[in-house]
Amino acid sequence: MTGDAWQKQKEALGGFIRAQRNLASLSLRQLSEMTDVSNAYLSQIERGLHEPSIRVLRSVAEALGIAPETLLEQAGLLDEDDDAVPPTSTEDAIKADPILTDDEKAALLSVYRSYTAGRK
């Protein structure tokens, strides 16, 4: 991957993390506390200025309630077409759907959670 392509990949990953954080209604500070990663570093990741380690990606994924594979895919470390890594839950599938807007994802998650509340 060329330098320019890699920069675009980092920016896309950062934008995805920011969107998921906003979808989870978390501030950078809250995500920082949940991941034990500084909020300054998380901000730099969201802006595409740093390439996070796998440890950081896993920690962020866990805090956001998404499969680590989803972030690894967004980081370009897994192929998007890899059928061996399907979403691990309905919520992961909704969060990872590229067609839906953040507002649509939030609405679907709210409806889904209302139907499944108390069943887990």
C-alpha cells in the first residue's frame, strides 16, 4: 500500500472509530477511561494521525461493543471479503453496515435492544 493510500486507510479507520464512539454516545474522555488509552492518542487515531496497535484496536472494539475483527478490517489488516469473519452479533452487523447512516444505525439498535431486553 502506498503512503497516500495508507494515510487514507488511517483516516477511514479513524472516522469509523469516531462514528462508532458517537453511536455509543461516548466522549473521547469516556472511551479513554474504558480503554486505558489516553484521550489525546485516541483523538489522533480518530483524525488519522496515528496507526494504532492491535492491542489498542482490540481495547477500543471491546469498549465500543463491536467485534475486534470489524476494526481490524477497517484498519486494512483483514480483507473485507473474508467470509471467515462474519459479524458476531446482530448489533455488530448493524454497526458495521456501510449503507446505513449513524442515525439509522442508532434507531435500529434502539428498536433491536427494546425487543431483546431481558432475554439475554
